[in-house]
Amino acid sequence: MLSKKIKQAMAGSSAIRAMFMEGKEMAARYGAENVYDFSLGNPATPAPEKIKTAIYDILDKEDPLVVHGYMANAGYEEVREAIAENLNERFGTNFHGKNLIMTVGAAGGLNIIFKTILDPGNEVMVFAPYFGEYKSYAANFDAKIVEVMPNEADFMPDLADFERKITKDTRAVIINNPNNPTGVVYSDATLKEIARILTAKEEEFGTDIYLISDEPYRELVYDGVQENFLTKYYKDTLVGYSFSKSLSLPGERIGYVVVPDEAADSAELIEGITVSNRTLGFVNAPSLIQKAVAECLKEKTNLEFYDRNRIALYEGLTKLGFTCIKPQGAFYLWLKSPVAKEEEFVEAAKKYHLILVKGSAFGYGGYVRLAYCTSYETVVNSMQAFAKLAAEYGLKAAE
């Protein structure tokens, strides 16, 4: 007999994965070249060549009993020191290896943070629209998700709504910047105001409220937007990072958590997160890929590839009469549904072999998400299908 908790998780299983599987089935029926799948945020650029050479060098030169063996639950000391030095150089921070815990991807990082800081009944605030798995991660520890609404003009968070919804039970606030699913990058003014509100609320309630910065898309920014690091805004910031997008390594499940010395109870937090890494069954992050990414901290994925797709998709859709938020980061585009129930729009799109993900999967209906981490040919060739979809809804193409 299954547990009640897993039954609930199964009932709310990922709409993104469901659409991905539907796209696979459609490709088998009609041919992959005739299906335009924008469902899954799976990187479309290969990992940098240096990853491969680093792995070969490590396997060739290092003791296999070390490379494939256990290490401290927080990860290899030299790897954590290398990452800390890289962050300090790039962002003017002052971290040491002890401030980092290597994790099984960003998801593993969020779960070990949650296990460390959450008690049943605590609240975790999210800025809608948000990555839907946050709800599942909070539910793992019997915490409650509280959704903060956005301003639809630019999809920055409604900060009045944010301030109003913080309570004595608020233990954490997740910020995903750049944002999945909108591609929005939060402005400096927005981040400073979030920090001001949180500082005031900590004083009002006499509690610690942690801002968890979920940053798998940190390096994927466009139009002159600068990479950012949120610990400079608010002392109780914890950072979760993944190399899945920046180095195109999603299947390797490698990332890290940063706990600054300035954060409340930082030493206990580091110890607790490290213990959580073990007791949740991760034990430690994968050993070989830890060593490999430490050699590739200055490498990046092919940002020009995604930027080309971004421009082609945004310009193509807006010319057809669709309303979109122009993404500044990540590799997602947020498109307004021509009808209130975006599920109907998603179903209509399937007639033209277009695979989109409903906005309600991200806690905000009336929109759909398109992942443009696909081939440029898919983006270009999809425009004929989008033109038919636009015509069905009576949208007027730009002159």
C-alpha cells in the first residue's frame, strides 16, 4: 500500500514531463521533424570540450580509489575551495570552502536546505509563476507554499502582496533569478525592496527568514544584463546552484549550496545541511563530476545559440499577434493565452504539432511556457504552425 504523501505527489505529477512524453509519442507518429516540442528545459548545447578533457585527465592521473570513493559529506575540500575562490573573484564575495556544500543538483540542494530549516506547518513563499516542483519539495517536509502574485505588466513580483503575506510562520522565500518560466530577470530595485521587507519582517516577528536564491540559470542572461549574486542584498540569503544549464550537465546532477557567514546560525546551518545531505540518502554529490566541474569554472555554454533562438521565437510570435514577455534570461518564453483557460489553448496547439506547457503548472494560469532550448530549425519551422494557431484565434499579424 502506498503512503498518502506519495499518492498526493503522484496525483500532482509534473505537467512538464507529461507534455514531454506526449511530444515523444507525437514525434513517433508524425516524425520528429514535424513536431515542435517546447516542453522540457533540457539544454540543447553540448557540454564544453574542457569537461571531457578534465574527466579524462582525472581518470588518467588520479588514484581511482579516491576518484570513485567516498569523501566528506559536504564534498571534496579542494573543489569547494576552488568554487569559493571563483565566486569571490566574480562577485566580490568573501567565501571559503567551508561555506559550500556540494549537492546532487539544484533540486538536491533545495531539499537539504528545506530539511535543515523547515518544521511542519512552516511557510515557504514563492513568486508566481514559479517552478512547480517547489511545492513538492516543501511538501516533503510538511511545509506550506504561499504564492505571491506578480505584476502582469513585467512579471516582477507584487511587493505589496509579498509584504502582506509574510507571517510569523514564514521560514523561507524562494527567488528564482533568472526566472523559470518567464525568463524575467529581477531588477536591482526589486531585489533591494525584497531585502528591505524581509529585514523589517524579521524584526517584527523576531524570527529568521531565509531568502533562498535558486540559480541554475545565473549565467544565461542577454541584452547586456549582468550576472548577479544575491547575498549582497540580504544577510540571510542561501544560494542553491546547479551546473545543469551553465555547463549543459543536467544528467550529472551536480551543484552546490552556499551559506554565508553572515546568515543567522550559519555554522549550525552548514552542519545541518551537511547532515541532511547524508540522511536524505544523497550521502555526497557525485565524485568524478565534482572534480571535473572544479576544472571548468570559467567555462560557459554557448549563449549565442540560445540568444538566436530567443530572438527568432519572440519576434516571430509577436509578429503573428501573440503577446509575450521578452525574456532577459534562462531559455524560456512566457506567452499569453488568447483564451482565459490556457489548457484549451495547449490542446488546440497540439493539432498543429506544437507542444507547450500550461501556465497553471507554474502556479499562474492564462499563460503558457515555451522552452526554446531546442534547435534553431525547430524554432523557425514552428512558425508555420504558430501562424495556423494564431489564425484559429483570430490574432492579427503585424504589418
